Amino acid sequence: MSQAPETAQSAGAAETVETRGDERIELLRADTNNDGRTDVWVVDTDGDGKADLFQFDTDHDGKVNVTMVDLDEDGTPDEVVDGDGGLPPEQLPPTVQV
Ligand SMILES: [Ca+2]
Ligand SMILES: [Ca+2]
Ligand SMILES: [Ca+2]
């Protein structure tokens, strides 16, 4: 009984999102709680320079908890899934500290 009470952890990785392209050009990584690990990823997947994929590590364990895809790039997410949406980010230091 040493497990964390939250059980959604293992089920989250199965969902895969459709993105505009299959590139992963990270426009921004941010560390919102200043622990040295990235919490927010802003990604362009089709190379047009505009962000269409957003990922968030809401519990700050280094793994994505929420992925949002903005397929028409109007600034409003069209699809939101649990986990990394099949697009796990590289574990690199954040480019911006918030
Ligand atoms: Ca962090
Ligand atoms: Ca784009
Ligand atoms: Ca996490």
C-alpha cells in the first residue's frame, strides 16, 4: 500500500493524437515551477513556424500529462488528450524559465 492514490498514470500513454505534420520543432520549452525540468512544450509539427501542439507536465514529474493539438492553428485547441499523445518530448532543459 505504498502506491500513490492516483491510478490514472499507466492508462494515459495509449492515446495518440493526430497532428498537422510529423515534425517536432520545439518553439518553446518552459519550466513553470523552476525545478529545472520542463513543464510546458510548444511545438510546430508542420514547419510553418506556428505552434500547433502544446504539452503540459501538470504534476512536474518530467512526463507529459496533457497534450493539446490546434489543427487549424486558430489558437484554440481542437483535441485534448491525456498523456503525451504518442509524442513524447526529448528531456532537454527548458529554454525559458517562467
Ligand atoms: Ca518544472
Ligand atoms: Ca505549425
Ligand atoms: Ca507529469
